[in-house]
Amino acid sequence: MRRLRVGYVPQAKASWKSERLARIRQEAIASLERSGVEVVAPAGLVFTDAEARDLCHEFRRAEVDAVILHFVTFSLGDITPAV
């Protein structure tokens, strides 16, 4: 039986992009992995609905079992509905 596969969506507002937010993203992924799940995550933060839709295609290909939306900062209102 395979491990639970989780899609991770770290949402943020683009104008707030910083090393601190990147670190929060990395810490969240590490925490999920320590819990024993396989994490499918983007290379960086998600700032737009287009990025979220592209990520969802990746989630479908990877056959994720669940999706976690992480509001790293407040984000644009169209990202969550895109997921």
C-alpha cells in the first residue's frame, strides 16, 4: 500500500514575496514529510489563479489523495476557487 499523497498549495500575495515566506513553505513541506505523507508541491509560492490551475494539473497527474491550501500570507481571492 502506498503512502498518502498530498498536494500542497502555498498561497501568497506576490508583492509580499520574501526569503521568510520561502522558508515558511519549506518548513511546512518538511513537517508534512515528517508525518509520513508524500508531498507534491510547486517549486515556489503560488501567486495567481493560473499557477494554481497548472498545479492542479500536476496534482491530477500525480494522483494526489488530498490537497492542502496553505495561506502563507493572504492571497488573491481567485486562487482558492481555481484549486
